[in-house]
Amino acid sequence: MKDKAVILKYYAWGVALKDMGNLILEGFTYFDLTSSGKVNPIYHTPVFIMLKVASRELTQDRAFKHSFHSHGFRNNMIYSMKIPTK
């Protein structure tokens, strides 16, 4: 039952980020391995999450509140990039 609660928190996390305008995209990066059943997506599949935030501190706050990270299913790492605006 704990796993179900973690997944529900994950969906709520995504909806909250979307509503705040922070979530640009999120998705698995190893489609061929997960679709073939060769890996368990919860523990082994890298996920790419792109957020739009004002600072690295906000990025850390958002990324480390991700339920898979906070419950030990995944270790989120942060890479920063600045996208120039016109």
C-alpha cells in the first residue's frame, strides 16, 4: 500500500508544478527497456524532468520533494542550464 501512496504523491507533485508553471516536461528515458520488461521502471529507469524556476534553490526544493526521491525509490540529481530569452 505504501507504493500506491508514493505514486499518488508523485501525481500530486506533478500537478502542483504544472499549476505553478514550473513543469516543462517529464518522462522516462529508457522506453525500450521498460516496454520490453527488461527493467523495473520504479528502481532502474532514468527520468528526465525539466523545470522552469527562478533559482537553483527552488529547483532543489521541487526536485527533492518528488515522492520517488523522498521515499528512496530514486535519487534525483540536478543539472542547471540557463535558456536565454529574447
